[in-house]
Amino acid sequence: MEVVASDDPMIDAGLLAEELGEDVTVTVAETGTEEAVREAAADAEALVANVSTPVTADVLDACPDLRIVARAGVGIDTVDVEAAAERDVVVTNVPEYCTEEVATHTVALALAALRSLGRYDRDVKAGGWDWRAGGEIHRLSGLTFGFVSYGPIARRVRELAEGFGAEFVAYDPYVDAAEMAEDGVEKVDFEELLDRTALLSVNAPLTEETRDMVDGAAFERLADHAVVVNTGRGGVVDEGALADALERGEVAAAGLDVFAEEPPEDSPLFDRDDAVLTPHAAWYSEEARADLHETVAANVRAALAGEAPPDRIDPDLDWV
């Protein structure tokens, strides 16, 4: 059986082959364009896709032997899940391999932005020594931490941030208020979330419902001392509107690990001292990487054996 894996450095072909067993051949190929995927997976039964592997209806038609598209990660916005289902191709992801890492990274970005670490770092390295270089900074205790989506990562962020003395609110139409209340989180609508939040953590997947949800109008509603952190999906936050909001002082700072285009060729955020940017690295730890390969392999093994993979994506959900 032939498995094609993306050439993304996060995917270790040797480790994947070891997990899959001797009867499976793992071939590494470039998968950054539709043409590359069609060529690489033309005869494959399984495709292990990275975050930028486009799996469209046309790609699926060009790869008639495919039985599974296994995302080596959480997000599946580059995969046409509905088209895959129509062609009896299973789509899977790895939903919880990096919950701890992304939650930790979210808190780190929030603190770095809140405490103006980027500004201070650049000022000191340039020969400065001025506590005022960080701009206006507010005490964390007593501030309101708000979540866009309250899934496993947001829940872990709440646990990590609980000791700071913040209050917590969340917008998520798919989680009951009583369930949030058990965690000490108040369920609110999106507008109230914006009105009350000082630390906005975007943890939502990219769907038609969430695309550009956090836009110019949202930034206008946030307090001018608010910090915006996105470790969900880049397309949920309008990056141009965020840059404009920072320039106008409508929000104080931002921390982003994900972008609408990755890697971003150019961004109005690049030259801003009030934006802390990381290269979609929130998922990473050596432990998370090992868990990723183990879970991807389990999903692929199940699909190739004609069984339902443990992390099969429901094609009826509103994925983009």
C-alpha cells in the first residue's frame, strides 16, 4: 500500500513508516499546489497532508485510488471535505495532539503583548533603557479574558490563566452556558464578548461562519487597551483591519501565530512593535510531534483496513 506524505518538516517519513508497518510504503512529496498533489498522489491510497496541502475536488478526481486524506494537524480548511465524502474518501485530523502546546503559546502571546515585551526587547537592543517604551500597560488581574470558541484549547488556556486573577467570558454557540459555568466562564454573545474583553483569544476553526469574524467593526467595539491573540486560524481575523486598528489605537497590541496566507509574503503587521508574530509554531513540542505521528498512523491504518478511523471528520459540518 502506498502512502504519500507532505514534505513539510513537521512530518517525519521514517517515523510515520515505522508507525504504519512494513506493508506500507511512505513516499515524501511536495504538496503545496494542486498540481503537485495530483502528481504525487496519483496512485496513492492515503495522503498525509500538511497545513498548506490543497485537496480539492479536482485533486480527488485525479487520485482515484485515494481512500483517506489524513491531515497532520487540527485544521482542515484546505480540504474539500464534502467532495471527499462524495468520492468515498475519508478525511481525518489530529484534534488534540497539541492542546497543551497551543494553550501555552496562547498565554505566552497574550502576556508578551500585554506586557509590551516586543517593544521593550527592541528598545533595549537599540541601546534604550526606558520603562515608558512599552506604552500604556494595564494590570492583568481583574481584566476579562474572552474566548472566540470554547473548545479544548480555550479550556486549557482558562486553566493556565486562572491564577492570574482574570475573569472569563466566551462566545461559542455550540457550547451550553451550564457547561461553561462549570469552568467559571460566562457565556455571552459575540457583541458582549467584544464589549467586555480586554484579552481576546481567538481559538476558532475556519468555517464559512467564522471567516473574517474578527473584523474592523469588532476592533472598534473592543477597548482601546485590549490585546488580540489568534492561535486558531488566520482567516478568522482580518489582518488588514487589525493593523489599521493598531495604527488608530483602537486596540493596544496583538499576538498572532496563524495568518490568512502562510507564510505571509507581506503583512502590514510586520513593521509593528505592538504585534508579536510567530510562524504557526504554537503546535510544536517534541512530545506533540510524536503524538501527531502516532495518531496519523492510526487513522491511516484504520482506513486502509476498511475500518472507521478514530478521528474521521463529519462531512455534514460547515467546513470551508
